[in-house]
Amino acid sequence: MFYFILIVVIFVLGYTAIALEHPIKVDKAASALFIGVVCWAIYILSSDIILGLDFSPNWALHGHGDQAHFIVGELEHHLVEIAEILFFLMGAMTIVEIVDQHEGFKVITDRINTTNKVKLLWIMSFITFFMSAALDNLTTTIVMVALLRKLISDKHTRWFYASMVVLAANAGGAWSPIGDVTTIMLWIGGQVTTISIITRVFLPSLATMLAPLLILSFTMKGNVTRPQICKTEEVFTTGKEQIFILILGVSMLLFVPVFKTITHLPPYMGMLFGLSILWITTEIMHRRKNDDCKKRLSVMNIIRKIDTPTILFFLGILSAVAALQSAGHLGLLASWLDEKLGNIYLINLAIGALSSIVDNVPLVAGAMGMYPIEAAGSVGYAAHFMQDGLFWEFLAYCAGTGGSMLIIGSAAGVAAMGLEKIDFIWYLKRISLLALIGYLAGAGVYYLQVQILH
């Protein structure tokens, strides 16, 4: 029990260090890696000590080795899942950086003429909302942050817009079967179908985005300041090349779910395939250009610009959460919620709130394991757990949007935090309440929708 609690204490302390990154001046990636390793170390060492208390003369030959082998196997299992996310992230970041270096986003930013804060916020939020449903919330956030860098010069103003992008991306991903990793899990697992998740979760997700936007429409004033462009800076790409690379880059991102559907390979393989196509294309495109141009636009050079600390932060925090899952903390939490709440709406609202603290993937996986899909035609409480039942639909909404309440609560938030160096406390003070209002507004819309339509 002591070591079980110690893992939680280490996780909480590390989480606090991540939250206080700026005051303590320790990079969040370092804190995340620390808790990721230490939680697993305590888990495996505690199993050794517990087994060591067994006075059987053969414990060292059987219990110790078997237990250690089992835990290492668990770690390797989680590492595969984490690596898929990291390779997906690396591929997406590289594709976006290639488009950016080729001035592809200039084609879009030149058409967004407004500098009014409210108008720009609505434009960026709606673009993000629908793009997230077509791509996914993580990829969309990376693309939109790159766009914001071309539109807004002030750091804290850009932080605010990037944070609202996270809200819109998570909301957009919740109503699409390919928009968020948790909806993908429920879709592949058979808990929800495509038409059901789109038609029944769209309005709640839209309300999640609209509620904060309506509040900000009355409170935000003024205009944003565009970054100054040096007119003497040498241009390495033509207008046709910019449009071509933008279209090709976006097409490769959109092709990822198609590739997965056709081949049944994990999404990161589709992302790496898209990167390879873009890489080969740019190599051929620039093969006759001068050395300065090749140096600027070469993928070998561009790939060095990828934010490695963000990737390491993902590795650390996902490893720490995986330790909590394997050690039984998250399973215990899921059982406690089921026992104490016993209401599908309250259980899912709690899962959504918890997903802002720990990753929503193991929480949803735990719920999928606890509640089997009931047979069609079930009645009463069991009917909520049929395919396309209320529990699964509301779980998709809550797990997808609840993470917005903290910057670290979703893959999109973590990506924005890493790319823009957004401060945890800053987000907590300025965005979390808006995210909570949106979360509850969407939940209210879903409940009313159920009362009217079901």
C-alpha cells in the first residue's frame, strides 16, 4: 500500500513541477521524463519487495522473475502505443514545418485580412472545429499554431488564440469518428457508429465551442498586431510552388485516415507515408536550385527545427500515466466512480473532468473494459450500453472535450503548450473557466437533446 500511494505522490509532485515550470525554471519535459521513469521504477521495485516478503524458498526463482518479466512486458506494451503517438506527432510537425518553410501558409494568411480580435477568434475557431473533424485534434492544432505565428506577433495574445484553438480542436474531434484518439477507440471497438457519433454529438460539441466564443465576443476589445515582414528578405519559393506545397501537405494530412481505412495500419504509418511523399517531391522540385535555396528548403535541414522537448514531454507524461494504469490506480478510480455515482451522466462528466488531469485514453479504455456492449433490444439501464447507447455517445463527448479544462489535459493542449511554451498557470487563470463553461454547456445540450429526441 505504501508504494501504491508513493506512485501517486510522485505523479502529483511531478505534475506540480510541470504546472510551476516558469516559477521554478525547470523545463516541463525534464519533470515529465522524471516522473515517467520514477513511477515505473517504484512499480517494479515495490513488486520485488512485496514478493521478497514471501518466505517460500522458491520465490526468487519463480515469483521475482515472473513479476519483473510481467511488468517489463507491460512497459513494452505501453511503449508501442506511446511510440505510435510520438511518430505521428513527429511526422505531422515535419509536414507542417515543410509547408511553413515553403511559405505555403502565406496563401491562407494573406486572405485573412481582419485584425479585429473577435472576428479573428471566430474565424480561427470555426476553421479549427471543422478541420479537426477531418484530420484530428492533434494535427489540426499543430497546423493552426503555425498559422497563428503568421497572424499575431504578441506572445500572450498568441497564447490566448492558441488556447482557444485547443478548445475548438477538442470540440471538433469529439463528434468525428477520426477526430480524437478516444472516438477512434470507441468507433473501432464497436461502441459507436459513424452516423450516430456525427449526428448526436455534433450539437453538444458545437455548444462547447460557442459558449466561450459568445462570452469573449462581449469582453474582448481591440485588434491584433501582425508580425512585421522584412521586405528585403530573400524569397526562395514562387507563388505556384507555395500553393502546390500547401495543397500537397494538406492532402497528405487528410490522406492519413484514408490510408488507415484501406490498409488497417496505425495512423502514424499514414503520416510517415505522407511525409515521405512530401520529402521526395521537394527533393525533386529543388534539385536544380542553388545551394542557399536547397539549404533553406531541404527536409534534412527543416527536420532539425522540430521541437524535440515537446516530443520528450509527451514521452514522459504518457509513460507516467501508463504506470498509473498498469499499477491499477486508474482501474481503481473507474470502479470507485461506478460504485459511488452510478449514473451514466455523472460518471461520464467525472471521466471528462479527470481527463484534464490524466490522459483520456486509459480512462476510456477502462470504461470500455468495465462495461461490455449490451445486446440490441436491451431495456432499462442496460440499454444505455448498447451500440450507439447514451453512455458511449456521452463518453465520446466528455472524454474528447473535458481535457480542455487544463492545458495538459489533451494531446492538442500538450502540443500547443510545447510549441508556444504556454504557461500552465497562465492557462489555468485565463482559459480553464471558459473551457469549463463550454464543457457544461455542451453536456446540457446533449441532455436536452436526449430528452427531446430519444
